Amino acid sequence: MTRVRPWAPLVVLVALVVVAGLLLGRSGRGDGPPLDPTSSGGLGTKGLVETLRSLGARVDVTRAAPSAGAHDTALVLADDLGPARRAEIDAWVRAGGTLVVADPSSPLAPWNRKGSTDVGLFPAQLEKRCSFAPLRGVGRVAAEGASVYDAPGSVTRCYPRNDGWWFVAARVGDGNVVAVGGAGAFVNRHLDDADNAALAAAVLVPRRGASIAFLRPPPPGATGRKSLTELLSPRVKSALWQLGIAFAVLALWRARRLGRPVVEDQPVQLDASELVVAVGRLLQRSGSRARAAELMVDDLRRDLTARSGVDLNAVERELGDVTPHSDAQLVELAQRIEAVRLEVTRVPVP
């Protein structure tokens, strides 16, 4: 069986990180902020602006409220308007303007959210099922992940789903308020799905030459209504999940045992005296008389240095030749060394 190199899992993990980085870098290239009317990315709305202009409408991308006589319709994709601008827009609607609100949380849409357009894991394709005159030529719409409203029967309701309505329109003063369950149907990625573009054109361009106030959405993070995980794109979340799974697989693979645990013998603990005897036997077997003599002389030198002020040169002259040429000379040297040690370390009797 071929053994896997220990660095192979690390190489695989690095390759996964590089691939995820390339995918994320490619997906975010040129997208710009979500719902941005100048962005051609999947979540931008430049396609909607160009479609409305191709129908002969004048589109003003602005942060200011629409003004009477200057704008026929207005579009709010994300509501960060504040009370003052909302009051201006409400007054403009009552004076005869038509407001299209695609933010279900906006106070400009006075109906409560009731649920979602999705059914299980399947995206939503909604049937109109109403006789609203401006939508005469509009059929189904694709509204994936959008909301539905709990609207009373006294208002116009279209595109039912999950006991709610994705499209609600009502008369307010001399004007109209149209609320849809989300801006997802108007982004570049989904504008050509089903009849999404036709619906946008029907409610925003009532006649050729109409003037539209396209209220610019807030910059990312300006509203503060979403958490950090909600701000992450689905591909980022998918990449993080893949990295987590890869790490878990790597940890399980490295921790796996191919057999039952093996009991290893512990090293034998030797006493100091036994270690000395063992070293002596090794020196005896190898015939290292010079090495044995050197060890004994060094040991004597350490003892004399630590315990007395004896002249070591005089001691070495007393010992004479310390290079034994036979076992008998080694024994004789050991006897002389022991005699010197006893003479120096002996306690004198008064």
C-alpha cells in the first residue's frame, strides 16, 4: 500500500483555499453595491434603468423626494428615507403621484408582511390572478425569496402566494401606492425572468415620456438593519462551509488509527551505581585502558579541587605515568589514586 506523504493534506487544503478565492474574486468583479442603478452586476439595477429609458421615460436617479409636476412615478427599492422625506413623498402621492415601493419593511407600504413567496426549496413563479388594468399584458413573475402582504379585500391584490399577496395597490388621496414583496424581481440577474421587466414597465411608465424619480438606495451598511451574516453573499457562505468541511475531514483523517493501540515498553531506569558498573564493563570489553585511566584521574582532580587546596601538579607528579599498558598497571593506578584520595580527604585526629 502506498503511504501518503505527510504534507499532502496541507497541499490539498491550500488548493481548496485558492480555488475558493478565485471563485469569490470572480463573482464579485464589477458588481458594485446591491440595487445600485449604475451597477451592471447581478444585484445591480442598471438594466432596469436602461429598460425604462428605452420605453421613452425620463429617469432621474436622485436622493431627494419627487416633486409635483416634475415626476409622474417614483421607485423606492430600499427605504432609508427618514421621517422628513417620507412625509414629502406622502404629500407628493396625495397630490397625484404614483409610488412603487419594493421594500416590504418600508413604512410607505402600509400592509403587514405575512410570509414568503417560496415553497420549500422551490423558487417562486407567481400567477397574476387579478384584473388590474395596468397589468393587462403582464403574466407570471419570478419573485424568489420575496415577501407577501396581508392586505384587505378593499385594495387591489395580485400574485397570491402562501395566503398572502406579492403585489398590492391602493388609492391614496389623488395618487397611488403600489407595493411589491421585494426588489429581487428588478435586479439585473432576474429582470428578464418571466414577465418581471414587463411588470416594472407597466407600473413605472404609464405613458411614453413619463418622468420617473429613481430614489437611489442607501450605501452598504447605511441602514444598519442587517447582521454580518446577512450581508455575506451566498457564495462566501458556501466557501466558508466548504473550508469547514475540508478541515473536519482532514482532522478525522489524520486522527484515524489503522489498528489497535500498541503498548510500548518504557525505558529501563538504572541506578547510578549500576550505570557506573555498566560503563566499566563496556570499557573492559573494548580494552580502553587509557580511557579508564583518564576517567579516574579526572574524577580525582575534581575531588581535590572541590575539597582541598592541594597542588594538583604535585599530585600528578606523585601518580607518575598514568597511561597503563596492561590490566595490572591499570589496577595499580587505581590503587594509587585511591590512596591519594584517602590521604587528602581523611579527617585528622587531634
